[in-house]
Amino acid sequence: MSTDKQFENMVAVVTGAGNGIGRACAIAYAREGANVAMFDREADALGESAELVKAEGVRALPVVGDMTKLEEVEAAFAGTRKELGPVDLLVNNIGQTARENYSEFWQAKPETLQFVINVSLMTTLMCSRQVVEDMRERKRGKIVSISSDSAMNGDIGTVDYASAKSGVLGFTRALARELGPFKINVNAICPGPTNTRAMQRIPRDAYERAKNAIPLGELCEPEDIANAAVFLSSDKSRFITGQTLMVNGGRVFY
Ligand SMILES: NC(=O)c1ccc[n+]([C@@H]2O[C@H](COP(=O)([O-])OP(=O)(O)OC[C@H]3O[C@@H](n4cnc5c(N)ncnc54)[C@H](O)[C@@H]3O)[C@@H](O)[C@H]2O)c1
């Protein structure tokens, strides 16, 4: 039976699907009919996300693992292929700042720099590497990676994070050129400050400052990013590739 759902019978992978933007993406792709493999290192949160995805009437495949570890990445994708089939849509969402280890660069510890690059850039490269061979062979596929408008704005204390998220944009452009001949679209989204647990944990005055710096006067919601990701994974964006879409209420123009 055919429906008007855009991703009917497709297989989507969303990394970091246990919380925040990743959870919103997993639900949005499920709502469009995709079966969704969901990778996260937090088992309880991932279980809750999987229930929400199943409630949309599709298959959910929750996989608990640390996606900075190559063997766990390989196992997660091998399991997805076996259970759901080859991946049509990939959302590279895992990433974070140094959070409690945040500092200005002159005080940064090498291990913190390495951690942020691994989690916010290497996960995107390693996960994408797992799907491109199938996508080339099938001449179909969409890759959407979640960067950050900090890559453009260069916020203080985020040298490591801005480096990693700028790397995601370079990755997007170079891979789009390689995969264009195979009709595979590769794009990135730059959220601005978004209402997820990271923002909810910061002190009230910092939260208000972040909000006041946004022309549209409010923080981004995870669903705003999910809507953009759905668009960039759909046929409606078939002629868009290698691009960066800012979804940030106008905090930074690019
Ligand atoms: N929230 C914001 O203000 C904001 C702004 C710009 C960009 N972003 C980016 O959006 C993405 C999602 O952010 P969020 O705010 O939803 O974060 P979040 O912390 O709410 O969710 C991230 C999820 O990824 C999972 N995860 C992290 N590292 C992992 C690993 N190594 N292996 C497996 N799972 C892992 C976490 O367990 C968590 O469930 C990130 O890439 C982030 O950098 C967020």
C-alpha cells in the first residue's frame, strides 16, 4: 500500500538518537515512514527514543555503543544491514563541546582537544565510511551531518569544537563532490543554541544571553533541526548537495 510518506520502506540511521536533536530526528524520519536504526551510548535514553519511534508504526533498531570506537561503529552498521537492510538515509548527529572541561585555548588540555575532535568530527567520518560503499553501488542515499553555527561564529572557549564542526563542513563539501556522480546528496545543518539538555544545564544568565543574541528571540527547538534534516533527506532537496543550512534564528548569517 502506498502512502504519502516520504521515506516509506527506507532505512535511516540516526547517531546520538537517545536525546535532544537525535531523538527528534529519529521520530521525524519514522513519521515519514522510515525504519530507524538508532545508535547511542546511553541505553535508557535510547530505549525511550526507540519506543517513541515504534509508536510511529515503523521498526526501531536501538544499538547501544560508543561511536568513537571503530569496532563498535562497524558492529552497529553490520547489525543494521542484517536487520533492516542497506542504509538509505544517514544522520550524523553525535557531537559535543568540552562541557565541564571547557576552557579558553591557552589553558586547554591536549586530551580534551582530542576528545572533542573525536566525538564531534571523527564519529561523522567513521559512520559515513560505513554507508558509502552500499550507497555508491545502489546509486542512492542521503547523508546529513549536524555541525554548529559555532563553526562560523567562533564562540569563545570553543576552539576545539569550532575546529571539529568546521571539519564537518569540509567533509560535507569534499564528500558531496565524490558522491555527486552517484546521485548521493551530502549536506550539513548548523544549529544555533538549541533547547536540549546541554542548554538547559547552563546558568540562567548565560541562557538569557544566548537567547537575546538570536534575532528571532528564542532558542531553536530540536524539531526545527529535524524538519531541516527531513528536507535535506527528501526528494524535495534533490538538487542541493555540499551545502550548509543555518537553522539558528539568525544568530549568525552565512
Ligand atoms: N544543543 C545545542 O545548542 C547545539 C547547537 C549546535 C549544534 N549542536 C549539535 O547537535 C548535535 C546534538 O546535540 P544535542 O544538544 O541534541 O546533544 P545531546 O547531548 O542532548 O544528545 C547527544 C546524544 O549523543 C549521544 N552520544 C554522545 N557521544 C556519543 C558516542 N561517542 N557514542 C554514542 N552516542 C553518543 C549522547 O548519549 C546523547 O544521547 C551535536 O552534534 C551538537 O554538537 C547542538
